[in-house]
Amino acid sequence: MSHTRVRYEATVPAKLGEALNFLGLEGVEFPEGPKKLHASAIGLLNLSERGTLFRCSRGAVVVRADHTMITFSKLDL
């Protein structure tokens, strides 16, 4: 099992996507522009570095230090 393979997808506001893209976090990709966010398990950990990560069987939620909440759906691979 690879922790770097894209497994999660979220739709975020363009402004937030641009800010996250600027950070250049490992495991976080924007394949369709700043509104569509893909993340691997490593990417989720990097996004939650200064916040909290909740995982469940269908996805994950990252609550960042600035109280921004990003809801991820698990991709069917």
C-alpha cells in the first residue's frame, strides 16, 4: 500500500485552493485548477499539520488552525 497515491478529493473555494497550492505541500495536487483538490494520505497529514485530521471509511475532514474546514471524499480506486 502506498501512502503517496492520490486517494481523496475535495472541492474548495478558488481563493483557498490558490493559497494551498502556493504552499506546495507534498501529496497535495490541483489537477483541474484551484477548486479541485486531490490528496494522498501524506497530503492529508501535511494539510493538517497545524490543525486536526478526522478520517472515516468514506473520506476525511481537515480542520486547519484558521478554522478552515476541508471535507474530502474517498476516491474509488
